[in-house]
Amino acid sequence: YLSMAVLENILRIKDEIHEVCLRTGRRPNEIRLMAVSKFQEISLIEEAAKADLRLFGESRVQEAAKKFNTLRRLYPDIELHLIGHLQRNKAKTAAALFDCVESLDSAGIARELGLVIVASPTIPNLTALFELNAGEKTKSGFMDEDALCAGVETALEAGGIKPAGLMTMAPFTSDETAIRKAFRKLVKAQTRLRRAFPECAWDCLSMGMSGDFKIAIEEGSTLIRIGTALFGERCETVG
């Protein structure tokens, strides 16, 4: 039952991605589908892997290590992204575990993470997305483009981090105008960063979740983060 449920959800989401791309003149292969596996049981995550999903997102370093050290032995081509706030004391563990940190949200974390990577001979440079706050003070992320540029400068000075794009979370609202405004803010920041730091890659725009991914694709997203629509409601006792 669980196997069929996850598989059917994946197929439905891929169909919806295809439909939005047809409508907007985009190619479906431009959009990466991330399975947000935080708080989910290993058995469900493995069902997604059996259905050929290989990109997963976790928000807690310890929980991710517990689950994916096992899963990567079964599926060595799994790509694991950190999508939650990174605490400084977890920087070294995160750098060794994740393929990408999508939630690089302050200059201080950028410096700490970069210095940890540079100081370790066994940890390769780490891909990172810089998180832009959509305008909610209670959420993490750089608050504006100036802060974002300063954070990128700090990361490049520290070394160890390979910028690959940007990430944001739209406000939790049914107001489509507010959601589109958040996504357009990220696209605008991408344009500025491409001018300011042409030596870096800014192609990835990680935006859009279960409730708003169609809007995100319409606004230019290249990576959508899907949890509830894929796995069902989360079980927060995991990890």
C-alpha cells in the first residue's frame, strides 16, 4: 500500500510539472524534483528511491546522518541537500554529509562552513545555495540583496563553498500575489548576483513546495521541494 501510494504521488507530481511546463513554454527536464524526507520513515524514503528519485532534502543534521548513512549504501547515487537552518557547531558534520547546503542564511554560517571545509583534507568543496528571506522576520535567510551580496563575498573569501544558486520559502498564505512576489524577489536577486559575481554559478532557483510549486515553476523555479504531497503528513517523532 505504501509503495503504491508513494509511486502514485510521484507520477502525479511529475504529470503536474509536465502540464505547467507545457503551459509556460518550459522543458520538464529543467525542473528537479526533491523529495523532502525530513521527519519521514526510512521505509517511505526507500520507496521513493525505488521509484528512481535520487534527490532528497533534510532539515536536521543528526536525523539525516541516521537515515542516509544506511540508504546511501543501497543507493550510492543519492544526492542529499540540507534545507534547514545550519547551526555552527554542526558545520563540519554537515559538510561531510551533504552534497549541498541550500539554507546558507548568514555571513557567519558561510564563514564557519567555509573555514571548516578548507581546514579538512577529507572534505571536498561544498555546493551551496544562498537563502533569501521572502520578507518574514520570523523566517531565516538574508533579508535583502545587499546582505545577500555581503554573504556571498564572505563565503568566497573563506573558500570551500561553491555557490550554485538561490533558495527561498514563500510565505504560508493563500494569497497568490504574495507568493509570486516572493518568487520574483528571488529571480531579481539572481540577476544581480550574476552581474556581481559572474565567476559563480547562479543557475539553480530552489523555490516551490507542495502547496505552491506550480506557481514557482511559472515564476522560474528549477528545483521544487516536495514533502507532504509526496509522502503524506510528516511524522515528527523520527530522528
